[in-house]
Amino acid sequence: MKSPHQSSIGSFSRRLHFDERSDDPYQMNQHAPYWEMDQDLLEPGPFCGRVRGIHTHAMQLTLFERSSSTRVAASGPKNCFLLGFSVESDIRTYYQGSQLRVGQILITDPHDCIETFHLGRSQIFTIAIHDTLAQSIAHAHGYDSFRSFVPRNHLLLQSVDRMNLMKQIIIAHMTDHLERHAPDNSNATSAFLEYDIMESFFWGSTCSPVKGNSRRHARIAEEYLKHHQREPLDLIRICNEVGVPARCLQISFHKSFGISMRAYAHALRFNGARRDLIAACPEGQSVKAIALHWGFSHMGRFSINYRRWFGECPIQTLYHPCSARIG
């Protein structure tokens, strides 16, 4: 889902703040400035999300909070490296088939699309660093480029105490800015924020490669499910595609994403049906046609389960799009 504000942070020269809440994951996609984001619920029930943060001309600090399990596919602000982390041990976030632990900072390149699975509630901090600032950081530490300073497919490792300190620093900057009630345009203030954040992250850090792939089979299965999401789950066919026994694949998938293949396939279908209901014209399409299109043959059961997932009947989504439709 493309944000209407998608742009490069580096094209701005003043600090801005944002703080938005939403009870609909699809509306939440719009609330992160300069991001392209799409997310699916992975479990039925109410959803509550919040996006807040600030940015200078060369850096954005963002805190994403979600109350329910979600799969998120996102691209950050253009021309920016992304750092992502969580500081709470009970939060389960998966990236590239591995659980992101406390003390690990995920780093991705500009223009990368990041897919993460968040099981249960989640609280994720991200820092988008414009390429020009990232290169200057690397030069200050004696490296030719940011990617020679932090090699690709590496995680930045920090102690839990330092991660908690980073959280406090980021929230302090957010709170300080909001309490000013107006943007601070000074270059000196922006430079102080950028220096404070970068030194907190990179001073005393070590790098570790992202472990590769005993989880490759789970990734293949996940891609298969996404490309055949309107079809009933066919475990035998998936196992033949991946080339491993069913039990091994089920265990591997759950270890890699924190969710079973059946539950994930179910989530894809319900989220797909909701998107189509939001986009549909009530005069030209029916709930039954959309449900059948997504493989739901029993209308009564579909309506009951849809209400469990999204808090309203499918007919309400179709005929009352103002609460659900984006844009």
C-alpha cells in the first residue's frame, strides 16, 4: 500500500512529528509518512495500532505498536538505510525465517522490501537514515562506505542495557519535540538529534551474519502459500514443491514464522476477502461472489468467522466503506 506521502527524507529541512492511531490495520498503512506498507491480520479479534515519530531532514525515528498478530510487508523512506529493533523479551518478531531477539538490530538497504511476522502484540522501533548521513557515519568510523562498516545481511549486536538506553533516548527525543508544540527548524538541533542517535547505536557495536538457511524450506512454503492463497491448503502438493516430508515442513514453518501453515493460509484468505469487500462496488458485486472467489463455500460460517476477525459482518464492510475503505 503506497503512502500518499512517500518521499525521500533528505528532501526536507525541518523536523516534523506524527502520532496516529487506528483500529483498522489497512488504515494504519497510511499513517507512516514516507513508507509503503501493507499488513495482514494473522488472528481474529479487535486490532489497535499506533504509529508515532519525528524526523529531521536526514533521519526518521518511528515507533510502530500493534495489539494483534500481523504480517507486515514494508519499504521505508526512499534512499534510506533502515534499522529496526525491539527491547521487550516477550515480543516475537520474525524476519527471514529467524526470530529477532532483544539485542539484535536489523539493518536493511535502501529500497529493500522487508517482510516481518509479529506474533501477539508488538512494539518495533525503526530508524531511517538517509544515505548521505549513513556514509558520513561510516567515514567518521574510518570506513569507506556504510556497507563496509555494516556488511549486508548482518545484524548489529548490542547489550540489553544499551538497547533499553536507546529506547529511552528515542522516546525522550519524541517527547521533547512534541512538548515544543512547533517544529524546530534549526540545523543545530537536527544535527544534535542525529549525532545522539547514531552514537548510541554504533558506539561499541559488533556485527554478526544473519544465519542462513536451514529455514529455506519454510520460506519456499510461505511463498507458495502467498501465490496460491485463494486455494484450499494442499499440504501434499506443498511438500512435493518443497521436497521435504510434511511433518518436517510443518515444524520448520512454525519455527521460522511462529505460526502454522494452516493458520497462515487462513489469514491470507480472510485478509484478501476483506480487501476485495473494501474495494468493491455494492451495486456490482456481492458478499457471496467475493467469498466464493476466496474459497469460502459456506456463507453462514464465512460471515461468523469474518466477524470474529474484523469485528463486523462482511455486508457491513461492503455497504459501509467509510469506516473501512482507505483513501
